[in-house]
Amino acid sequence: MSANAPSWPGRGTRGRVLMLVDNGVHGDSRVQKAAASAAAAGWDVILLGRYPGKGEEHWQLGDADVHLVRMTPKLSVPPKELRGTLLRRPLAYQSARVQGYREAHVKAWRADLRVRADARRSGGPGGSSPLGLVVPKLAAKVTASWVKLRSRQTKQLAALRRTRSAPLDRLVTRFWLTTMRERAWRRLSPNVWDFELSFGPVIDALKPDLIHANDFRMLGVGARAAVRGRAAGRGTKLVWDAHEFVPGVRSWANKRTLPAMVGYEREHARHADAVMTVSEGLAELLRDTHGLKELPAVVLNAPAKAVTQKTVDEPVPDIRELCGVGPDVPLLVYSGLAAAQRGLDIMVEGLPELPGTHAVFVCGDPQAPYVRGLLKRAEELGVGDRAHAVPYVSHWQIVPFLSGATVGVIPIHHWPNHEIALITKFFEYSHAGLPLVVSDVKTMSKVTRETGQGEVFTAKDTADYVRAVREVLADPERYTKAYAREGLLEEWTWEAQAKVLDGVYTRLLRPEGAR
């Protein structure tokens, strides 16, 4: 698609809504449900995501159009970071490529010397006398030690460049934060400009009435596009949909990224005409952090209740069949991002204490290194035949797919963003009718105890996790009867959340004088 001449017919009649997300859309159930439900409510919806390098670039979600923008990272590594190493690791090579060449050259040199010595001993041609090899061998040994030293410094330099944790890096970070304050991201993390340069022209060409920016990276892109739209006389509105509390993010290795992104979010938050988020706790944090005039609207990432034609047309995979287990085998399921902070290792470590019980990880890539590590650990513990990994299913298939398991597990660790929200899988497990076993993170453990739908265990405590699983498996109906409570699951549906979303759009795009 040409950024200057996008061609989509306007389907909705209530105004053009442009949704922005910094991923490939397919694995993001929240934005997919938001786009489809908004289009169904009469809005002309276009969802722009980031092209991951493979697969389709354009499709439809109901009446919403989806397009993935090709983005070439050009500002990820400033040229100055590829120059000069004297102040950090003075003996490091200029690049990993040079390092690799030097290491291979020394190996080849020493291999040649060994062959020459062997040829001499065996009486073959090309041999050299022992005396004639003394100096070359010594030179090769010294050179190998020198290359090893420089290679070690090159690896250390790469780690420092990745983490920005050297004293000089910390000094530079402090300088830019002091002098530029919230604008310091321009120096500390200029790679976010890549989103602006790629998405900006497409947004401008589409002339949206409202921009729905998902999460902090797209907040900046959407804010600047809204400013341009207002300057052009279109009165473009901006909705910021905050999925997490940026100051609480711990997953960035680069020590500059967190303060840079906190400032980036703070600079652009003031441009939002309305804010929505995923939980009441996060809504309060956002209001207090950014001085918002009103509490953000809460739109839970709950599953859709309605059975769509896609659900009927596309058979739902059988989770037990994929795992090779029968209907009576206890099956513990985790569905979602597979990462260390999600605590999935406890599900493997606990299997030896849970005879006959199986565990399955439903994740984006069952062959990812972390997932393979979990399965390898299961093999080491002698329970490899009881640990499984299967890929995601489409978001409209998640609930019936998960319903084939016995227990839904959420073993996440105590990270700030884990404490303040009911995460997606909580609602998915609930609608699948599964009893829960959850770690003692604040919000989720509180709700689980209040509803009685599961057991809570101490995060990272394998013995307590095993205790919780045993209690649930001993009497699952004791916990699943909570779902019969009137109104509980109805409140946790996307249909209920879509009304909140539509209300926000309607308020912002209501004609002047209308009520």
C-alpha cells in the first residue's frame, strides 16, 4: 500500500477510527476485539499494526480493515555507538565481525602448524623440523592469547552497549535526563522515531476523525498525528489505551530505555482527549502519575461471549488430542506469553510431586528457547512425557479450546504490572469453566479468594504450588460453582466492555450541542 494513496472504502457511518498497535495484530486479542466490535457498532475502523516480516499484510476483522505497516529500523543504533571503544573497553575489536575473523585466523594458523609437525613425524611431504616450528608456535600462542583477550573485551563491550550500564553510560543518561527532562528520549532512545517515520505518513493520508493509540509507543505516534490533524482543521481526537504501567516495566536490558520511555509517555499523555486502560488499579496510577482530569475508563480484556460464524466454520482444536492425553487425565494449562517472569518453571518443577498429572503451555512459539528449556527440564526430572507445548489458537477459539483442560494456572511473579490487573488469561480460564491456581499477586489473588474460583499459592514456592494444585484436583466442583453466580461471567465479557469503548468514542465525536 502506498502511504500517500491508501484505498479503503468507508464502511461505518459514525466517523473514521484509526487504531494503532506496535505489533503484528495476530497475537493481540484486545486490539482485534476492539476493532471488530467498534466496526460492528457503526464506526469506520482501520487497524494499523507492524509487519513482522512474513505473512499477510492486509485482511478484515468483521467490518474492520487491518493493515500492517512495513517498518525498517534506522534509528536503533546511533552511528557514534559503532565508533571508538577507548573509554569503555580499549582493547575491544571494532565489531563482532572483526572479532570472528581474528579468532578464525588464529585457529587456522595453529591448525597449519599442527599439520606441519605431524607431517614431519610421519615422514610425509610438507613437514617442518621441530626447531623450525619453535618460533612460529610461540608466535601463534602469543597471538592466540592476545586475540582471546581482545575478544573477551569485545563481548564485554557488546554487553555494555546492550545494557548501557557502564559508569560513562550512566553519566550520559543522567546528563540528558537532567537537561532535557521528559524530552530526553530523543537522545536516550531515538529508535521510537522509527514508528513515527513509518506510521506517520499512513495516518495522515487516512485522515481519521479519532486515533485510538494502544500502549505507550503508539501514544507518541498518535499524539503527533492528532496535532497535525488539528492543525489541518480536522479536529482529530486522540484516545490513549494504556495496557501497562511503564514505570513498572522491568524487562528492558538497556538501562536507558525505562527512563526514556517514562518521559516519552509523560510528554505525549497530555495530548490525549480520553484515556482508557485494563484495570481500576492502573486507572488510578495513570490519573495520579499524569495528573489526568478524570479517571481513565476501564475496558477489561475479557473474551467475547457471542458465538460468531467463524467459531462455527472453523473447528476448534482439541487440547487433549494435541497433548496425547485421555479425557480423565488431569491437565494443567497455562496460556499466554512464555517468559521467565511468568513463572512457568514452577509448573515443571511441581510435576514429579503430582503423579499422573500433565502440564501444557499454550504459547506463541512452542519452539522458542525458553519453552524448549522448560521441556528439557521436564526430561531431566523424568517427567518429559507429561509436559507439552502447543501453539496459540485464534482469539475466538481460546475459550472452547482451554475448556478441555482441568485447571487453569497463572504462576506469575511479583512484578509491578502483575500486581494491578486481572490479566487476559484470568477471564479466559473463567469463561472456560476452569478452576484456577494463581500466585499471590495482589489484584488477582484478591479476586480469586473473593469469588472462590480457585486456590492461591505463594509465588516461586513450588511446595505451596503443589499444595494448591492438589486441593483443586481433589474437588474441582468446589471452585467451578463460583461461575454459576448471577452476573459474574456476564460482567467479564467483551460485549460488556465494548459498550464502554463505544461510549468513549461517542462522547468525543458527538456533534457540538448534541447530548
